[in-house]
Amino acid sequence: MQETQKTVVNCWNEWDPLKHVILGRADGTMVQAPEPAIERDWPDDGFPLGTYGPLPQEMADKANEQLDNFGKILESRGIRVDRPTPLDFSQTVQTPDWKQASMFGCMPPRDVLITIGNEILEATMSYRSRWYEYLCYRPLLEQYFKEDPNMRWEAAPKPRLAERTYKKDFWKEWNTLSEEEQLERSRNLDWALTEVEPLFDAADMMRLGKDIIFQPSMVSNMAGADWIRRHFPDHRVHVMNFKEKTQVHIDSTWIPLRPGLILHNRERDAVPEQLKMYEINDWEIVECVQPQRMEKARLSYCSIWLSINSLVLDPKTVCVEAGETAQMEQLDKLGFEVIPVPYYDVAPFGGGLHCSTTDICREGVCEDYFPRQVEGF
């Protein structure tokens, strides 16, 4: 009889040796029905503004084939891989405050869950179509809670997502703005969300030991950063903003690869004052190369910069999308063993290699990589 693997929840950063991960599934993923936070508009691909429905089955089959292959690669390296339980994402969902005609999917667990130390935290989410997505992971979280007596299982306050959570007619106005006006709004953190309640996706955070980087974005607000700061009082939470019109998730912008090394999106400049902490602690920030694939996959809402959406297995090993040969060469020159993983067909279901996973256990302890701090950051 095969021995049951013992669950240990432990993760302090993005690079310690990976031992246990959740890997998403593409089954049943939807082009979401319109809602205040987001409106999909893909007329050339059969989904003009106002329409919604499941992504084509042949696309889901290709994505699942690549997801399954990635799972086998991880297992071949001794990493435990668990999978979520998909729901019927085509169903209408509601609360006393709103009714939403569809859900989304469960390919990107990184958006919903983050492990910090021995705690797994369920994010708020800020799309109504994703409000119930945590249910896909509850069977696993229940299992982990039973198997690891030291696990802390937390959920951020479920947001109401009522009308006052969103800026009225945001997208209607946003689409009339020039690029410079949109960038100015971005610099001022003026996106779709108000600040009436804490909101964040887990994928807008990066773990650097005692320090947590939080990116405000279209799905994460400053009230969310404040909640994270209070919830993790033993950590230092730093807010970073980048030059990007529609920021959503930090993991195609700011990629910690190992202690002392960050891979940075060459098109998304950081606020200079926010780089000082890295500079005075002798961290190297390397600009990524240009993506090999300059066209997005059909029905993908992700950017071409999934080229750097990599999963680090340990400080010397990193998984990269197989078509991004220039990115692989750069990482090879930086001293990494690079594992090519075919993943282009996964993008329409919610992201890349980092998005599609969430770490449950990495070896290691909480370390202070930034003993020198910058006041006000």
C-alpha cells in the first residue's frame, strides 16, 4: 500500500525548494458575463460586448493536456501536485446585494490562495464572477487542515461587492481616455475599485521572507494592502506601483528568482523611490528580454508578458513557457537550470505557469533579506 503523503503547510518566499503545489484545471472556464469590475469584448472571437459563455471545448482540452503535462513534470521532480474541484461555472450566482449571470473557472489558483508561513489565506477577490471560486479549493484545504496540526486556515473578509465598491461607469469612461490619461490615472492608483472595503487578489502579492510586496491594481485596492498589513503584523508590507495602464497581478511584472535577484518587466517601470530598499540591500534588478510571442492566444485577457510568468522550483531551477527561448537563454546566463514547459494554450484560461499554481510547501524558514529598510516604504 502506498504511504499517504504528510501535508506540511510552509512557505516564506518564491524560491525555496518547492515540495507541494496546487495546479489548476481548465474545465468549464467561462468568458464572464459583464459586471461592474470587468467587461469582455471579443467580437472577432465570437464574444462581443455583453455576451458570455464557456470557452470552446477544444481549447479546454488543449489547455488541460498542457496542465496535466506540467503536473507530470513537477511530480517527476518529487513535488506533490494537488488539483482543485471544478464547479458548474456557467451557473448564475448571487448574494443579497447582486446577481451575476456566470462564474469564471479554476485554472489560476494563485489568484485565490496565498501561503505565508504555515497559513493559507483565501483572498477576497473583486470580481463578482469569482466570489465563490474559493469553493473549488475547499476540499483540499479541509484535507490539509486535518493532516497538518500546525496549519492556520484564514479567509479575508468576504466583500459585499455592492455598487459602491466600484466607480460608476468606470469602463465607459476609461475607454474614452487617451493612453497618457490612462497612465496618469494609473500613477494615481485611480482604477475601477473604490476604497469602501478591503479587496485583493492573492496574485498581487510577492513573498520575500519578512517582507511582502503588495501591488494595488484593477483588482486590489489600498484598503486591501492595509488589511494585509494588519493581518500579518510580523511582516513588513510594501506597496509597489508600476507604469502600466491596467495593472492586474504582479507576477508578470516583478519576479523574485532567488535571494538578491529580481526579474523585472522591461516595459513597466517601478516608482524610483520604491527601488531604494533593493538597492541599499544589494539586490540586483534585471530587465527581462522581449517576449518571443508577440500575439496573445485567442480569448486570452493576459498580456504577452506571460513570457516571464515563471515558476521557480528552487534557487537554481526555473520553469519557463517553452516558446520563450530568449527568456530561457537569459535565465540560463543568470545561472539557472531552465525547464521548458509548453503552456501557450493555457493562457486563455487565466495565465501562465506561476498563475496556474499556488505553493503549499517550500523548504526553508522566514529570513530577513532586507535588514536595511527605507522610511515610508
